[in-house]
Amino acid sequence: MARMLEGKSIIITGAASGIGRAAARLFAEAGARLLICDWNKAGVDETADMVRQAGGEVGTMQVDVSDEAQVKALTEKGVELYGHLDGAYNNAGVQMLNKLTQDLTLDDWHKVNGVNAVGIFLCVKHEIAAMRKSGRGAIVNTASANGVVAQAYSTEYVASKHAVIGITRGAASEAIETGVRVNCVLPGMINTPMIVDLVNNPEFRPHYDSALARHTVGRFGEPEDVAYVARFLLSDQAAFMNAAAVAVDGGYTAR
């Protein structure tokens, strides 16, 4: 079971820290050959060093997932490195801006949706094109618990994460033609640098206790909590899972 990704070539986006870094470590331990990327070159190089020190095989790229040319180059490099592409974990994302809807600018909207929604679309588009050449593959996207519920001061973020679920299910419905399964994970609040920044934002502090209370297991999540589920969804053990939106949220969306 620990080698459930043995020999599979997998792309991970947003791998400089947090969930993406945990995924790189866990996927490599499971036997995957990785191509990891992030806009943060120093962070993704550090993640790669961790993977190599543990005996894993990994390549790196600096990528802005909102730029189609860069995403296309990413998938091409994955095929170049390993001969084919078996899977992808599209994890890159940016956080909410903690503004009322009336205070959001159009630039704010594009800043968040350009990465969280457009970036996921571009990755899925080019990954499927690469995978269908070998007739099979699996993709996992990081959405959010706020892809199925909502909270104040985050309209741009909530919209972007609802879009991720839509992209996932739209692409998954074409699996009969592409051979590519597409699922997504819905994390609650996870102890990543993004959430630390959010919690430390004075605009968010009044909402901290209520956010924690909605996680009915009594804590926020750890990056590995999400990475374990993504690893399973990319494996052949999840071969009958397609278009699923899997909550990894400590009960956040249950009430």
C-alpha cells in the first residue's frame, strides 16, 4: 500500500510549501516520479532537495499557472522527463483577500480567480491532452470547503473554489473519451503558510473562534491530511472514483 504510486509520473503544482510540499514527500515515498513547480523558485527547490534526500526522483520548474504558455511547457517537460504523464495534483492557489464584496476591485477578482480558477482550468486542459496520448491518467485538483459553502469577506475566493469543482466535474464527464479521471479535494483550514497569514490578518481575527468551531474534530488540519487523500485519488485503488469532490475538512461542511 505504501508504494501505491510506484513508477507513476506525476506533476504537482504549488509545491513550494504546505499541502504541495507534503504531497511531494508522500507521493515520492509511494514510488512516484515527480515534476514539481511553483512561482516560488526557492521554495520549490527546497522541496525538491527534501525529496531527493529521501531517495525520490524529482524535477522542478518555476511556473505561474495563470500563464497558459508556462502551463503547456510544464506538461511538455513532464512528458520529456519520464516519457509520459500518469497523473497530476493541481494544488496551486492563493488565499482570500478579506474584503467585503462591495470593496472588491476587478483587479482583486482577477488576482484570485486568475490562479485559483483559470490556473486549474489551464492545468487540467494541458494535462488531459498529454495523458490521453497513453489512454489513461488521473488528476486531482485542490478546491476548498468553501467550494460548497461560503463565508463573509471572501466572495472572490468562494467563487474561485466553486469554479474548481465545476472544472473538475466538467472534465471528469469526458473520461469515457479521454481515459482520464478527474477528482478534487476540499480542504478545510489547514496549517499552511497561507492559513497562518490569514489567521494573523487583523480583519480575520474576529472570525477565528467560529472557524475553529466548525471543524468538529476540534482542530485545523495538517498538510499531510490532504496529501494522503490526494495520493489515494491518484492511485489505481481509486480507479472507480471520478468527478468526486472529497471533503478533507474536519467536519467543516457538515454544519
